[in-house]
Amino acid sequence: HHELCENQRSTEVLRAPVICVLGHVDAGKTTILDNLRQTHVQDNEAGGITQQIGATNVPSETIYRRTEMCREMISREGDFIVPGLLIIDTPGHEIFKSLRSRGSSLCDLAILVVDIMHGVAPQTIESIQLLVERQTPFIIALNKQYLEGMTFYESIYCLNSKVDLLYDWKSNNKKSIELVLQEQQQITQNHFEKCCKTIICQFAEQNLNVALYYENPDPNEYYSMVPTSARSGDGMGSLIALIIEKSQTTLSRRISYTHELQATVMEVKVIDGFGITIDVALVNGYLSVGDKILIAGQEGPIVTQIRRLLIPESNQELRTTNQYQNEDTIKGARGIKIVARGLEKAMAGLPLFVARQTDEIDFYKNEINIMLKTALNSIQLEDKGVYVQASTLGSLEGLLQLLKASKIPYSGINIGPVHRRDVMRASIQLEKDVLMATILAFDVQIEKEAQEYANKIGVKIFQNDEIYRLRDMFVSYRKNKKEDEKEKFRHLAVFPCKLKILPQYIFNVRDPIICGVLVEDGFIINGTPICVPSNNGINLGHIAGIQKNGEPLDIARKGSEVCIKIVSIPGEMPKTYGRHFDKDHILMSKISRESIDILKAYFREEMQKTDWTLIVELKKIFGIV
Ligand code: GDP
């Protein structure tokens, strides 16, 4: 009797858990989202936009229907106490990161999508780190079991024209994936197990224990994996059932509904007929038309009043037509759109507050200011670095984190469109490092005037709405620029060498000197200036030809015996073998402070460790500090 009461009590108080989808690019995040929400973003990414609110509610009726085949996975069978799921519409770990709520993550449970063929990939690792750091529980979807009626093994075997081996995959989205797998041919099962083993090892390398959900010995110790095929829908029922089970057990405390408002601004969007609106994840509490709300803005807190509360039209068929339904009051957890005045400078990623009494206005203003300040102050800027601009605090942080991981320093940041003043701030770098006089504009507009000014003074602006692409744009720009400069400086680069004269091979004693040498250390190329440090450092000239057995060489490394030609320095008296120097003198390249700096700046790839050691030795000989 007691337990029944417990159940009933929690039945009343649980809210929909907030679900995020993370994983490596192309793992199938969007497709999984589509399937969960029963939408088709992936199919027509370019044109149709099904995404209306930034978060989609999946009602419990839908969940009930979709988990029919594996209801046994839910321990409180027939008792759906979770009133639905609130699915964040944008996939990716940047979005996960960017949405805060009361200091912690907005997301209650994440789906980490792993392509079963590719396993754990770089962004999978980044996602894992974030999830662990934020202590967000997650379920792994091992996606892409099979391609359009084929197994993923078939797709491999197709290439090897062994289609017959595995042609017979029985795709089935009406059964639990455990059963579907059991019904496969042995060879398919073996392959599947092999892939799973690999992935389990890859997770172990990240210090995580994972197991297939139906083999999981202890859900508190092991993260569960569900094989899915987001496209055909196989395994999706099992995935949803697992989400429900997890929500109703380990997560039940976290997702118990409270009246205390917990809401996060997810997106700022212009909508025809409504002007600028904000999409909000209302997690706990309720919002009503007329409420006085406070949110973060680019120029400080914004105070305004809710004029309309919108949710998507309940009819699923209408999802593509951007139809909204007006509501007076909405209770969490739900994705909602708020229409209000004065949202022009609104910023996404931070909480929304309601001032129910006038004196609360100042209190929340202060709260927002502190949040903004802490967020921006916690960002460490470098003296030399690029200028980074993004649409929201969260997306800014996402990009900065990526830049950090990619060893790209940043010296300035801002939120919002790129103005002339940003270009001016970025131009400070022109004096420090021209390369860094660059603005990386993530998902923001560039004012015409700003672009013109940038062109004029030589500040480069890169714009993209994908952080990886934006980074890559800068990386390839930097590479090209370095290559160009390298070529410009090549004639000033002096590589280190130490040469021993081979007295039996003196072909010409003066202008040009032609003789055999053993490269004792370092390496020589055409153009290397040669001197004799042990005889007042006299300069012989530079190498104008290297040969071995009559064949010309571009380079001769340590240990090789070659014939070299040294031409004298124009305007200087040519030096003679046997008079100014002889076989007992060691020849070396004539380095200088400047030439060393150029090697360090542009020619590191051409230098080996021992070459640097030789540089140190030469520095001592030449007395370079
Ligand atoms: P995202 O970059 O992680 O969002 O990946 P997408 O959802 O855009 O998927 C990348 C590609 O993989 C798309 O062409 C999808 O159609 C495809 N894809 C996703 N899930 C599956 C699946 O289960 N099976 C197959 N065959 N293809 C899939």
C-alpha cells in the first residue's frame, strides 16, 4: 500500500525530461532527432523548416504507441508517469553547452550518437568530456545498423562484391532491437558483436564502462548502448523505452516538477507577423501572458512583458507550416515561443526570470548582470590572437573552446553583429601579428560598413554558422599565409651544417672552390653561406651546387660525402684553399640571430632535433646571444 502511494505521488510531480542529442558529425544526430520527434528536418534541410520552437514536446501517447514492442523494459509498466519528452531541436555539443539553467546544464538526459561503423570519433570524445563534466547521464545510440534495407556489413561487402553473404538483413522496427538482432543470421550477429567489442574498448579508453542495454549488469556502473537505425526506425522504440525507464528511476528526483520557475532562453528569432521572438525552454514552473520577464541582452538585462505565449499547433501534420497556438498559461516542461517588445538585443543561453513583484525587478537585473559578467570574465584573453564574435554567449564559449583545443589564441570577443568598432578592435593585432588581425564571426551578420572598413585596413573576416568550418577556414588561411611568407624568407634561412674537407678531392682551389666534403652534422642546400670559424670566421661564400657521383643534389644530410661548389661573395676578395684555409679547418654555415629567428618562425618542419642541437653549438661558436 505504501509503495502505491509513493508511485501516485511521483506520478503527479514528474515533468518531461529535457533531452539533448550529441555526437560526431554525420553519426546521425539529426536523423535520430527527426525520428524521435517524427519530423523530417534531415530530408529537406535546405528548404522546409519544421523546427518551430527550439524544443519539441513528444506527448506520452506517442511514447506509449512507439514503445509497444518493448514495454517490458519499463519497470513501471503501463504506468507512464513521465508526461512526455522535451527534445531540444538543435543537435550538437555546442548547443548542449550553451544552454544553462541555474548554473547547471539544461539537459536532463543526453543521447550520444555513435556511428557503429566509425566508433568513437573526436567529437564523440568532446561530447563525453562535456557530459561527464556536467554530470549529465546519457544513453548511447549505436546508429546506422543498416543502410536502406541492407546491413552495414553489406555495405562493406557490396564494395567487395560479396553481397550474397549478408543480403538478408531483416529490418524490423516493430520489434525490440534485441529480438531483431537475435533473428539475424549468425554471420551478421558475429559482425555486430565484433563492432560492439571495438566500441566497448574505445569507451574504456575514455574511462567509461558501457554495455548493450540488454546485457547491462548494472545501469549505475555501465552506460547503456542501444543499437538503432534512425532511418528505418529499428531500435528507436527500445531507445525511447530506455529513456523513459531511466527518467522514471535514476532521474526521477531531478525531473520532479516544482513550481519554482526554471526557464532558459534558447533562441532569438524573427518570425513573420510577430517580429523578434524568443524561444524558451520552460522546465519548471509556469509562465502567463502579461508576466513581467527579465532576460539577458547584449547591452545588459532586458525587462519586458509577455504579450503572447505560443506553442506549435497540436496537429502534427501542420508542423511544417509554422502554425502556432496561443496559450494564456503554460506549465513546464515545454518549449514555448514568447512574443514581447524590446527583444532586439536579446541573448540566448541564459535563464529567464519573472518578476512577480516590482521589487524583484532590480534583484533579477542584478542576477543577470552577475551571470553575464562571470561568464565573460571567465574567458581568458591572449595578447596576440584572433577576434571572436558569436550570436550568443553559449555559442561564443563553444567556439572559444574549439579554438583553444586547436591552439588558436584569441585576444578579443564580442556578442552580436560585427560592427566597425569590432574591426577597429581587431586591427590592433596588425602591429603584433598580421595573421591575427582576423575576425571569426560565428552565426552573426557583418555590417556593410564594417566589412568595407576591414577591407580597407587589412583586417580579415571569416563568417560561418558552423564552428568547425569556421575554424578550418582560419587554419587553412594561416597555412597559406605561412607558406607564402616562408617562400619570402627562404633566401634568408640558413640551415646549420658542419663540413669536413676531403683533401683527396680538391678540384678547384679558388673562385669557385670545388671540393669534396663529408657532412659531419646538419645538412646543406644550395645557398647555404659557408665560413671558417676557426680562422677568424672568414666567409668563403655560399654553396652554388651539390653533386654526388656526378648527379646534382638539392640537399645533403649528415653522413653523406658530396662534392660542393662555393662561389665567393660579390665585392669581396675570393678566398683560396691552401692559403686562407685548408683540410684541417672545419667549415660551417654562417648563421646569425636573424637567420635563427627565421628558422624558428617558418622552417621548423625542415629541421630535425639534431639540427637544433647544432644550432645551439654554432650559436656558442659565433657568440650569438
Ligand atoms: P548528423 O551530422 O549527426 O546530424 O548526421 P545526420 O543525421 O545528418 O546523418 C548523416 C547521414 O547519415 C545522412 O545522410 C543520414 O541520412 C544518414 N543516416 C543517419 N542515420 C542513418 C541510419 O540509421 N542508416 C543509414 N543508412 N543512414 C543514416
